[in-house]
Amino acid sequence: MCFLDELESLRIPFGDIKEATKNFTTIIGKGGYGLVYKGELLLNGKLTSVAIKRLDGNNISGQGFKEFLTEIQLLTRYKHPNLIALIGFCDQDNEKILIYEHAEHGSLDKYLTTAENRSKLTWKQRINICVNAARGLNFLHSEVARNERVIHRDIKCANILLDRNWKAMVSDLGLSKLGRANEKDTYLITNASGTHGYCDPVYISSGILTKESDVYSFGVVLFEVLCGRLCFINVNNEHRFLPPLAQRYCKLGKIDEIMDPVLKNQIDSDSLNKFSKIAFQCLQNNRKRRPSMSMVVKKLEELERALEFQPHKDTNQLSGGEPPNEPTKCECSLKDMQNNYIISSMVKSVHDIHTSDSMQPESLYKADNVEPDQHKSEHMLISEIAKFTDNGCLEDFVLLADYVFSPYCNVIPQFSVCNKLEVSLCNKLEV
């Protein structure tokens, strides 16, 4: 703890922190080792909003205490606009508290859940957030010092914070490891640590940690941003992971089928393809094929510049309004019947995959409520999966749910979607 004695200017009395958080009643989040509070501290003569992470009393002498020391050590040595700033700390009596700058918009993960929250981030904003986060991570990998690099080990959307201007900052460096950067291949042998679903499978299986492990985790984040969902979701007490799903659809050239529907009127095919290619490369099983974070930054910055010249699209839907120029139910009934060939090819695709010799019984296409051994016809599958509102209009549906096995030995759903008319027509077809 001797290095803490050198940081006396950053020590903040426990009494001040208690007053700033109104006796620790202003909870804004929960970390792995304790709760996070919002507070207001008088800093340099100015009342400043801060985020205060208080280490749980049960972790004072455990892993949480190691994280506490690591964060102080790294965040006082290394500073960057896209790293969260450490304002101070408290190690008074049995209290272990970290004080950070307050990120007004919270963590990125909360904008990838409900459609209402997802609609708050446009495609341009999402690209900008990814660029910011990539710069922060690249700083840790390549720019902290001449002969050092920091491997974060817990890159995820929950650890990417957004300030009042939506600038992204990498946070939670408590699990980070410091390595040597003056060697061709820098690696550490350590017990795998991180968050399930984001953690590099090679790191899990070998215990060898490299900067490419962070690249894998960042690739997961990119797909979360694109698809508008978190790395894993719990369905009927079963974890379903995003990486294998995204990889499969990239290989099929159908990533547009699982992208966030909120983005459909904002992103062109070129931007979509380039972004998904970057994310896909980050998830390569062979670490040598994964790009460096400096390359990821370069590619994302190119996308960001290209978006500046992209024609403006109506974003009325983002503010909660109806999509522009959407035809009514009656207007599209006869006109869109001309698209029957789309329906035919779509149903044929369902039939081909459903009857393929390569498909095992447990991975047959099904809805969540259809067991693998229930052999449904394509017509029945499509009909059962469609969910209608009380007035008969399609509210939400999943056309296909293809189950495959992930590196984490959990079942992953594969989703394809089509428009309302196509589903209503499919329900009338006799297959």
C-alpha cells in the first residue's frame, strides 16, 4: 500500500463522501464488488457530479481489494480522453471507495435492451461510440508507455460509459494486467477472468492472455451495437449467446437479418458490410487473424468519415413517430402480391434447411415452445411463430429459430425476419 501514500492529494475523507451520497442512498448501479452511487463533491471550489464505487465490506481483503488497488495504480498512471478518469479514493478505516468522473448517460448496455432505449442511439452515434471505445482500448494496448501494455480483461458494454455528450470511455480496469510491450508476442499465463460470453475462448481453454483476448471481447461489443441486443439473453433459464449467431449470419451474408430493426432506415449496405466485417475479424478463432486495436480504430474511423457524406435519412421513427410514408394495410394488399416469388423462395429455404441431412434432430428449426422432436411442417412453423395483436396486425414474430451449439456449450437461436405482408401471405400458403 506504500504507493497509496504517494497519492495523498487524491484521498477524500469518508465524511465528505457520505455527505455527497446522502448517506449512500443515491444508488445508480452495481459493480462486481459493490454498489455505485452518484454524488456531488466540492472539487477545486466547484460542486462536481461524481460516481462513487464503494467496495462491499465482504471484499475488503479479497479479490475486490486487489481490484481496488489495480484501478488506482492504472488510472493514476495512465490518462486518456476515452478512459474514465479517477478523481480520488478513500481507504479510511475499513472503507475502500473509488471516486470517478460521472458519466451522465450511464453505460452502453442499457441502450441495447428495449426498443425505446435502442432508438435513443442513431447509427452515427453508435459508430462514434465504437470509435471512442476503440481508441481507449488501443491506448491501453499500445500507448500507455514505451515498454508496457495493459490488457483490460473485461471489455463489455457495461464497462463502456457515456458522458453528457455521448463520448464513450472505457472503465473498470480492476481486472487488468500489465505486460511488456517490447517483445514480439506478449502474453501472460493466468486464470481466466472476465465476463462469460465476452471472454476469448482461447484464453478460457489455454489460460494464456494476450491483447488479442481484448480484441475478441471488443468484437462481441461491436455485434451487440449492431444487433441491438446484449451478448447473452436468458430464455427459459437458458443462456443464448450472440457471437456464434453473428458469425453464422456473417458467413451466410445475411447479417442484415439480425441487425437492430431500429437501424433499418439509417444504415446502407456498404456501412453494414464494413462494420460487420470488422466485428467478424475480431472474433476469429486464430488469434493471429484478429486485427490489432490500432487497425480496428483505423477501420472504424474510416466508417465514421464516410457517414459524414451519407445522405440524410428521415429519423422520425427515432423520436417515437411512425415510419415515413408507410403504406396502410389496404394500400399494400394488392400491390405487394407481386412479390410472391419472395414468399416462394423463403418457404423453399425453410423446407431445404428443415429437411437437410446435415441437421441433427436437436437443431431443427422451431419456436421457443416447440420441442425438438416435434416435427412440424413449414406451414405450421410459420403460423405458430407469428404473433398477432388483438386487432389482427402482426406485432412481432420470428420466422426461424435455428439452434446451434456455441463454444460455451449453450444453445444459440438464429433469427430471420421478413415483413408483415410476407408473413400474412405465408399463413395462406399450403405447403
